[in-house]
Amino acid sequence: MDTANWKIYPQNTALQEELASTLLISKITAQVLINRGITNIREADFFLNGNFNSMHDPFLMKGMDRAVERVLRAKRDNEKVLVFGDYDADGITATSVLLMTLRELGMEPSFYIPNRLTEGYGLNQDVIKKSKEQGFSLLITVDTGISNFKEVSFAKEIGLDLIVTDHHIPDKSISEAFAVLNPKQNDCNYPFKELAGVGIAYKFAMACLGNSCSEYVLNQIIALAAFGTIADVSSLSGENRILVKTGLDIMKRNEFPWISELIRASRLGRKELTAWHIGYILAPMINAAGRLGSANCGVNLMTTRKREIAEKISSFLDRENRTRQAMGKEMMSEALERIEKTINLEEDMVIILSENKWHIGLLGIVASRISERYRKPVVLIGSNGKGSARSAVDFNLYEAFKYSEDCLKGYGGHKSAAGLTIEEKNLKEFSERMNHYGRKKLYGKDLSSTIWADCQINFKDISFSLIEEIQKLEPFGTSNPEPNFISNDVVGESKVVGGGGEHLKMEMQQESFSFGSIWFNFKEEGGFKIENNGRNYDVIYSPHINTWNGREEIQLKIKGIRGKRL
């Protein structure tokens, strides 16, 4: 039995009717579109049928003219250009996009990605100084740089031109950079603000290349932009939806070495590739190298045309990811044991743990899982006083760190994810300060998770045609979640399946309509069993078409079950 809140989106029957009759879709699918922010026929048509002809002109982005002019001048004068990226999948794909773009222009760029463990996030003066000494005259950042005011100023002082491309929210203008590409900066009129770092790199690439790009490189760049956008958990709306939808199709159709070998190493099938598979299976492989050491191999994988090199790197990344998973599992187990022994979950609103042996590259992942489990903000601190914080509830970590900043050597981030550096002697006071802030902001609030249902339906409404309509709304992800529905007064029987009995398989019936269903990882919800005892249940689920031995059948993927009193 799950403990989450169930909520149903407000129903707009008038707009349902209009969308359904005009677009020739069911009212159920029409309501799903409404729940995704669609308010009229034009927006619905863009959501369903938008393509690259619907994309905005990249030169609408502030600074694009100046950035393109500088790149073309570097090409003309045969200058040395360095691309500086971040070590996550967004930064790795963005770096790869710009390297391919500059090579397509006939240039020979280099790249640099800082080591997470020894250098940390963002630009640093040592790299800038060495770049100048090595003869580079233009440095382009991707997915980073918007907050590196001192470093940008230093680059200008020593005569190194710097183009910043970043999607993070700027605190203030970086006036000393040669050009800044960020749709979130002040006075930028670019219509779509939610591009990932790789999305901005893609726009920059299109502006530089114009119509002179080969089909192979264009498809590569689109596929990389889709991969990085999914990996960064960016909103799958607007231009991101077009990029991801098109990129997924390209990845299914084309034998690019990097995606083919990632799929092989992960044991996935190409035909089943979805945004979920990239977000939860392939992207973690790319992230693994950067978490445990150097992310350079990710760029080398994504830019090579040699299959044997791609095969070797993909196999290495698979091993690194498995190592990361094992280390993360051990860290999670240790943290949970510490929580049960040392944390007062009734009193402490923020969970704070410190262990010098914990790998700093894994702190964020484990903190996120703990926050989801306990529905509280979590701060984990590892070696050298470096830590990561995550919050699955409505709590502003950045503001909490600001409240406690005199305890910290440094901090940064945003509402739901942040990082910090702290000296051991300040840990006790920091914990007290954070929990004082947490009690002010969270005490008395319902912190349980919420599962949103698009509407309430009966089993008789479920059909292959409805599911096929829903499939047209893919790819699913942030801002476009997989649709959920609630059905009431359901009966059925269940049995546990899976090696550890972690899943629940059920046959569910409402009136004369019945469907097979599966509840994955139901043990995490505390365990549950349906018995054929005449008791009725309410169920929240998403319907799917399951293919087995060449036969298609409807299957419900259960998200939660609630019993009713007899």
C-alpha cells in the first residue's frame, strides 16, 4: 500500500471537447495535453507535430552574432581554439557538439574537462593561464562559466578571448567575456529559455555552420543534443521536445559508433531505445567516468568514427558504471545504518552525515536517494570536507546554505541540488544551523510524495487505440511525464515475482474488463498483496502495450494501490 498523495489534475471539459473534435483524438488524450500546459489548438498542434521548421532562429539569442563572428575569424586566421566543458553528460555532449562543429569548419580544436576530484566544477585560472601559454587565443565554455566572474576577468587581462555558453541562471552579467550565449541572461529575447547546455551548443553549431553541414555531422549533432538534454533532466517541452524526439529517431536509425557501442555494452536493444533508457541506463555510463575520475573518455567516445575505439571505451564505461553502482550501494547502506543509529527523524528536519572515506563523486546520487526515501533534505559530506545536498521536498538548499554560510568555506547550487565545502570543526554548528532553518521552513508540512493522475477512467475506456494515442505524446520526461490514470473499485489477485520477490504481478478486474498488471519494486512501498476476498481497491497506473512471444496485450504499470473498507 503506497503512502504517496494522489492528486488529479483539474479537468477542463470544454477544452477537452474542442481538442478532441479538432485533432480527432479521445477526450482522455485531450485532457493529458491540457495537463501538459496546452491551452489551445495551435499549442496542441505544435506539441504533436512540431518539427525542425518550428525551431527558432539561433541568431535571436543575445550574443550569437558576436560569437559566430569570433569563431569565423579564428578559422580565417588559423587560431588555436580550446573548448572547455563540464564533466557531466550534458557537458560531455556539449563539448562533443562543438568539437564536431569546429572540425566541420576545417579547424583543429582541442578540449579540456576539469577533473571532478582534483579541480572541481567550472573554470579555473590555472587552465586559463596554461591555455594562453600554449598559444590558444580563443576559449569557448560549454555548460559552465556563467558564474566564473574572476576567471573571465583574468582571461581578459591576459588577452585570451572567452565565449561563455551556459544554461544555468546567471547572478549578474559577465560583461568582460567576448560573448555570452545563455537565453536566461537579461535582455535575451530568445523565445525558449529551457535549453540544456548541449541545446545551446547545438544552437551555436547551427549558427556557425549554416547550410554547409554534412548530413552525417548534422545527425550526429542532433543525436548528441537529444542525449545530453535527456541526461540533464531538462524540460521536454518546446524546442527540447523537438530535439529529443528527432534525436531518438536518429539514434534508432543510424549506426553511429558511440551510440551503437553504448547500446551493446548496456545490453539494450536499439528498437526499444526511449528517453527512459537514455536517462537511466546510458547516461549514467557517460557520467560514471566523470564521477570517478576523468570525463575525457566520454568525449573521445562521442567524437570518434572508429568502431573499435568506441567499443573499447564503451566497455570501459560499463565497467566504471558497475564500479560506481557497487560503491554507491555500499555508501547507501552505510548511510542508512548511520541514520537509524544517530539521526532523530522526529526532530531533525535535515539529514546531515559526514564520512571522510565517502567518494565525493557519488555523494549527490546517494543524497538524492536518501532524500526520496525519508522525504527530507539531505547533506552528505565526504573527503576533504566536500559535500553534496539534495532535496526531494519543497526546500531551498541554496537559501539554507546562505543562512549557514559563516560555517562554510564555500557553497553553490540551486533550490534542489547544491554543493559545499566545510571544515570538520564547523560540522556541529552547521548541523544545528541547518536544522533550525529546516524547522522554520518544513515543520508541520506534509512532506509525503505526490503522484499526479491525468484523469479518472474506467477499465472499459482502455484500448489499444488509446495507448497508441498516448504513445504519440512521447518522449516522456520532465514537464511531460508518462500519463497516469486512476480507476476505482477494482478487484484481483496477486503474486510476487522477480529474483528477490521485489515485483508484484496482478490480474485486475473492474466489472467485465480485466487486464494483467505489474508493480515494479513494490517492496519499496512497504509491500502489499491483493487477495481475491471480495475487497475493492483503487489503483493508479499507466497503460502499456506488452509484446511477448509475438503477441501484443494491454498491461497496466501500477504506481500505487489503496484498499477500501469491507
